[in-house]
Amino acid sequence: MKDTYRHQGLRKKLVQEIVKKGICNAEVLRAIESIPRHLFIPDNALHKYAYEDKAFPIGSGQTISQPYTVAFQTDLLDLKPRNKVLEIGTGSGYQTAVLLAMGTKVFSVERQKALFDRTKLLLPKLGYNAKLFFGDGYKGLPEFAPFDKIIVTAGAPFIPEDLLAQLKVGGILVIPVGEDNEQIMKKIVKLAANEYQTEDLGQFRFVPLLKEKGRD
Ligand code: SAH
């Protein structure tokens, strides 16, 4: 579990690539540059590719999101230090680490027990402190609501009502919406208790947000 100068150099290159793709949020770029992504990929044989701008398998049929996508979603959240953030789809914990590096307080929900168990051990080992929950992201975390920001890191067939309800007025939900393997990234701002403004921000490809409990 080591970070090295070589890894740090590769991360600088990755950041340059993400900048070329249009991300200019300095804090997001700093977070990507500081986080040892290879340590979030369980298969050591893939570590040499960890700083390519690609998704990789993390077990249980899931993937660690592409760094550009992580940067894009994080930028859309317009994070402020100490924002209370709900993440749906903890997965490897990489996006969780990026949110934490932005100075936010993170609550993250994962549906697959094997991933939940692994990431719950990994994050504190790497010095990241998030509140992690094993459960159904469609339901959010009503007992900890409301949240300043909510990010969904799997493709949702529709926008879950429970997540909208758990957003503060003025809060932002970033969620890729669509069936199969193609989703539209949506940024939804809660203007008032029952008033929302939605912006569509391009096509992405995510693993699906699971309806039924996954098999481990
Ligand atoms: N942010 C993660 C992305 C992982 S992929 C990372 O960077 O590694 C999406 C994750 O969402 C997977 O781990 C998957 O198991 C999880 N997921 C799918 N459906 C879910 C649901 N209903 N509730 C919570 N998590 C879910």
C-alpha cells in the first residue's frame, strides 16, 4: 500500500489530461492530484494502469469511475467546505476520498456487501474518514437528512423521490439518469420545498443503480 514519486508523476499527467477535457475547478484538480487512485483498485495487476483516464473493475461486477467523470460530477456539486454530502454507490471509495479532500462531510451508501466491507476497512487505513452505510441508495439516509449535496455514482432509471426529499433547499443533486448503459448527467437544484431546476449535462456510461439486493 505505497504511494511513490512515480505514481505522483502519473497523477500530474492525469490531471493535465482532465484539464484538456474541460475541467478547470482548481480544488477538484488538486484532489485528483493528491489521491493515490491505484490504492483503490483491488487487483494489483491493474495498478500500472490506475492513472489512465478509465474505469476499472473493482469486483462484484462494479467499476471504479473514470477520473474525468469523478471530476465532472464533483465540479457540478459546487462544494463548499463542511458541506454535508450524501454519496450513493461507495464502490471503491475513490469518489468518497475526492469529496473528503474537498473539505466536506461525507455519508456514503453501498448496496454490495463485499464492496462495503472492503471499503470500510480501506478508507480509514488511507486516512479518510467518511460515514459508510450498507443499504439501498434509492432510499438515501433519512435519519441523517437533509444534505447540502447528493451525488449518485451509478446509472439511475429515474430520479428517486427520497433523494429529492433529503436535499436542503438550495442544495444540488448530481445524478446520471437513463436505462442500460447510457445516461444523461443531470444537475438538479432544489429551489423550494417542491420546486426544482434541472440541467442536462451530456452523456455518460455508468453501471446501473441496482433495484434488488445484489448477490455477493
Ligand atoms: N463511486 C464509486 C463508483 C462505483 S460504481 C467509485 O468511484 O468506485 C457504482 C456503485 O454503486 C457500485 O459499487 C454499486 O455496487 C453501487 N450501487 C448500485 N446500486 C446501488 C444502490 N441501489 N444503492 C447503493 N449503492 C448501489
